[in-house]
Amino acid sequence: MTGESSKRSYVIGQTEISARPLAPALYLVATPIGNLADITLRALETLAAADIVACEDTRVSRVLLDRYGIRRRTTAYHEHNAGEAGPKLIAALEAGQSVALISDAGTPLISDPGYRLVGEALDRAIRVVPIPGPSAALATLTASGLPSDAFLFAGFLPVKTGQRLTRLEALKTVPATLIFFESPRRLAETLGAMAEALGGTRKAAIGRELTKTFEEMRTGTLQSLADHYAAADTPKGEIVICVGPPEATADEPADIDRLLLSLAAEMPASKAAAEAAKMTGGQKQALYRRLLELKNAGGDTPGENGRG
């Protein structure tokens, strides 16, 4: 490669910066989810120095690369060509080249086929280096007001009604905030299905077009959000749905008792009560008192009976 395409540099403002040499490895580079200013300096240097930049869509990625004056060789790697493109990237890595993998937006491997490439690289003892940065899922979670100490990324739900409800039923009792991706045209329908399967009073949040000009964060119950989007015009842009963990109800005392005793087997009573509060939505002090009652009544945990 010669000329502009062989330059290993990037531009910030009016300043061109030479990229340092990059060791042979597969680099997983997070890119902006909307606002191009959200790129990290390390990501820019990695993209500028890599022998190959593997993109979900080379046209989308070229907008970012052009913004920062990066003239590197790009190649397409996505769900439809992974079987053909993957071995070529592995061959380049085994030949001592450096490969930077990026998605259209956000962190690679989140709902894209990059995990197959990483698995193959690891199987062949090829070094894999994460270059962290933006993530739509985490951006929505942190702005949602929902518990973030435990969360489950569930990706896209099945399109077919029956399969979607089956998947939601399987997730119904997971004691964590659930995070989903969804397309704009299915948002209202999906929220309705969530209200039906998970309960209309579950707290939830919608993150749409985050970091972009028309960014929107909307919170409420699943039912209120389903009603809102059913009555509104079809929204535009990338969408993330966060659903809060299930709340404890008055008819679940036995389950809560078992949870308290299980947690108390692994940690002090105060911390066990705090963890149970996070998982169930209950009050820490009330759960702490209940745990002490269980202990005083002889409901000792396995750890207190010599678990070893």
C-alpha cells in the first residue's frame, strides 16, 4: 500500500498525529453510538495503526474514519459473510498482521457475529485486545433509574408472537434489570407483549437515538410505555428497552425467606438483607428484621452450621 492509504495517522482538529506501531492481535474497538466525538484517543490510534479494519458496514465506518483522517484498509465482516471473511481475517492474524474489529456503532460482539471470530482467534492462541468505549445498552441502563448492580442483556426478542412470549416468560423471574434491543416498528408491539408476560406494573425505560440530536429517554411502567407508543407515530432510530427486576409481593414470603437464608449463607446478615432488597425491591430494614427472626427461630444457614 502506498500514498494516503498507507498513512498510519489520525487527525484531531487541525493536528495530524502519527499512530504508534501496533502489535499483531485482534483488537475489539468500541466506536460512537451516534455522536462521533465519543471516540476515545486509544480507539483512534488503534484504527489508524491497524493493518486491517474489519467493519460491519464499510460505508458506515468510513464516515467515522474520514472524520478523523484515518486512511486504512477496510474489509467487511458481518453476519452474512462471516463464514467467508472470518477465515481470511484469521489468516491475516496468523501471518502477523493486526486487525481492528468494529461494528456500525458501539461495542463489537454485542448482537453481532464478532464472538465467532474471537472464539476462533482464542482457539489459535491469537491475542485478543478489548478497546473499550461506548455501549448503547449501558448508556440506557445508567440513565434509566433502574437497578444497575445486576443486569442481563437479552438482545433482540423473537419476532413471532408465540416465541417472543415464551422467551419473556423464561426471563420473568430473573432478579436483574433486563436490557433488550428492538426495532422502531416493533416497539409498541413488544412493549405490549412485555406488559402481558412480565406484568404491566414493572418499571421500564426506553432509550432512543442516544447521543444524537433527537435523543430520548422515557421512563414509566411497561403498560404506560406500551400505551404511549401504541398511540404515537412509529418512532425512528436505534432503541434500547430496560425492564426493572420483578418486585416482591405479599404472597411470596416463603420465597423471600429462602432467598434471605441463601444469601446469609454466603455473607453477613446486613449485607444479605441489602442484596435481597436490590433483588426484590423490598425494604432493607424490613428484610434484615425478617432474617433475624428466621435465625432466632432456628432457620440457621448452612454456613452457620459448619458448612466449612
